[in-house]
Amino acid sequence: MRLLSCPRSAYRAAQMSPPAASSATSHSAPRLLGDQPQGGSVLSFYSTKGSPRPPRIGRAEGVYLWDADGRRYLDATAGAVVANIGHGNPHVLAAMQAQAARVSFAYPRFFESEHNVALADRVCALAGPGFDRAFFVSGGSEANEAAIKLARQYAVVTGQASRWKVISRNPSYHGSTLGALAVTGDEHTSSIYGPMVRTMPKVPAPLSYRLPEGESVESHAMACADALERTIEQEGPESVLAFILEPIGGLSTGTVVSPPAYFERVRRICDRHGVLVIYDEIMSGAGRTGKFLAAHHWLAARPDIVTLAKGLAAGYTPLGCVLVPDRIVDAVAGSGGFVHGHTYFTNPLSCAVANAVMDEVERLDLVTRARERGESLRRRLEALAQRSPLVGDVRGLGLLAAIEIVADKGTRRALPAAFNAPARLTVHGLRHGIALYNRRANLGAFGDFQMITPPLTISELELDELVERLERSLDDLAAEAARAKLA
Ligand code: PLP
């Protein structure tokens, strides 16, 4: 079942809000994809003509979204784990307006921008020792591409031109551009785009719930680290440039948190072989896990390069960032400069917005809040797991959390992949007034997860509401699975 193949009535029945002081207007747009002969929704690229359309967004404020018909949804995943400071923040909107009125675009290689400098100073200070420079781009895939290219150019200009392989993990997700897909561990996307890219070597990503027979979380993680060393040796250490990993998996593993010893062993292995360590913190960075970087949870194992996006500008404008040490930047700059750049890199409007977002992160102490609320969310989700027949596992760190949906908690058997439990849960969620982002990794081969990643601004009362609405949605899913004799 595809996400949009449920009856439109599922959306229509979504919860009505109390009358909102909304500027949203009711719309009379066609209700099925493809009804318009030209143009229309981008979803016509994802679902066949005649599929029902999701609600049209009207407005958003705090942790809530309203559709154009005034129905309210609690944003339980901050969109795609983006809206860290919540929606409609007045300080950010004012900064956006002020910057747009001054200058919205000036090419960064012609004109320095005040907000570029301020934001770089700020994120480097927040990231701490080893992160001296920041390169801003328009999103997560671009950030990973830039990180990999910078690492490669560094190798070339420092006499290590034989190093070009970037080892990554399976499963993993590093973005949608061809370069990012080359390091993404997802068989489904590889089956389509694999022949077009030079696919990079993969090692297993440690899992924590579906463990190989006889392994503990720790022993399995260490075996995965050892697989990295074996792969480096098989490939030839002189050919290996970097190892890229999500320190806490996103949708690829459903927020698996590995033991500290894993990160330490990975660091030692990479040091031994002169391999750079790149943390993809597109999801886990910018405060979501209760530290500014997830890397800060394991200080004995620092990465060389970190990529950020999502929470950095919190969805107010597109922005990504690569954090790098001086030694890499100086070597590349000294050899004629980074052979890379995009029209919109270091966009002044996005930098101004991200500075305002960071003001709010500091003013509201959202990094601490992510940790504290993360603990209360976890308690609530663990209690929910006791009640729900479908919730097999609760995991994550801070407000980067997920539940794993299973058919049988005893055996950990997943629901059949064709049932597509996450997509069905999203539909039930909309009916129960909760927005749940889902993107299926590896066609569900590693299990079904539901990320629970609300804005870091969420209150305790709103957390209660989130879990209550989630539970109702899970109850509907359980009933559906039982009717289909699957659980
Ligand atoms: N890396 C990770 C870990 C992600 O979760 C994502 C997006 O979900 C990306 C990279 C790609 O980011 P973007 O979609 O902004 O290109």
C-alpha cells in the first residue's frame, strides 16, 4: 500500500481544531492527484493519477499545523525532523523580513555577509575544539557532497591522491543526490541508481533490537567496528579516504544509539589507517539529542568533519553546513581553493535566519530542553510500549526518538513489508490529529520504525497529547493488522 492510497475520507475525518485565527482559506482544488491537466501537486511524481491528496497546509504555530480547512495536527516529527524551534517563531520571522529588506542575495565570493561570519563563529564555537571553519550549503545532501569533496581535495593536495574510497554503513541514509547515494546503504535506491554511481564499500551499521544470533548490543557493535577494519585492509588502506556514518541513525535504522566503545574503536581504526571520520549529523545535530552535536556524547572519539542541516535553520529557510578543522581548510585553500560551490551556498538570507534560530535555541535553552523532554518522552513511550501490542522497542537520545513496530513482540517478527505499517500509521495519525513523517528505508528490510521527534519547544502537556494521539493511531493500526490476520 502506498502512503496516499487510503480513502480521502481518512484525511477528511482528521481532527477539527477549535476555530483558529487562521489566514488559511478553504480551497476548492481538485481532490485527486492528476485532476489538473497541467502543473498540480508535486505528489503527482510519487502516486498515480486518481490517488487521494493529503491535506493542504494552511498555517503553523508552535508544535501545531493547521490544514486549509482548519483541522489541527500535532507535529510529532517536526516535519522531516526539521522544525526544532517550532513553527511561526516571531523572532525568526522578524529577522527574515529584516534581512530580506536589506539584501536577500549577494554572491558570497563577491561580498562577505555579516550573517555568514556571525553564524560560522557561532556554530564553530558550539561545535567546539577541532571545528574551526564552517561551509554553508542549502541542505543535507549538499552538505555531505561538500564534505566528501573537501576530504578528497585535502587528500589530493597533501600527497595522498590514491585515497578516494569513502566507506559507509548499511543501512544508512546520506541524501538523494548521486554522490550522497553512492555512500547511502539502501538496496532499493541502489537497485535503481547504483549503475550510475561508483558505489562505495559498505560495512554493517550496528543495530540494537534485531541482533544477530548470540550477540549482545555491545558485541555486535564491536563486530561492526571490526568489519570496518577488515574492509579498509581488503580495499587497501592507501585507497581509503574516509568513513561516513550517522552517529545516531535516522530513518535508516530508527535512531539506533551505539555504545561509546563502538565510536572509540572506529576512531582508533581510522587513525591507524589515516582515514578521515565524517559524522553525518543532518538529523542528530543542532541540539536534537540534548547536546549541540551528537558527537559530544562520545568525546573520546571525535570526528574530523561533521555535517549539519535540518535543525540549523529549523525549516525557516534551506540550509546545510560542513564543520571542518583548520588543517583541512588551510591545505585546500593554500593549493588554490576548494573546487566546489553552488549558486546558493552561504545564502545571506539563510544565514540570517539560522542566526535567529540559534538565538532562540540559546534563549530558550533548547539543547537542555531536548535532553529533559527526551527523558519524559522516553518514559511515556515505554509506558505506551507496555500497553500497545505493536510497539516492540523504544530507542533514541534526547528528542531523536523512535518506536519499532512489530507483529509479535515475543519473536520480534515484523509486519509484512507489503503491509507498509508506517504509511498506514501516518494515515491513521492524520485522522487522530497527529502528523507523523515517514520515509521507508530499504523497503522495510530492517524493520518498521516511527520517528518521534517533535519540536524541541514541546511542553510536557503537549507531550501527553502527542502520546495520546499516537496511541489512538497505533490502536487503529493494530485493529487493521488483526483484521488482516497479520498480528
Ligand atoms: N543525511 C541524513 C542523516 C538525513 O536524515 C538526511 C535527510 O533526511 C540527509 C542526509 C539529506 O538531507 P536533505 O534531504 O536536506 O538533502
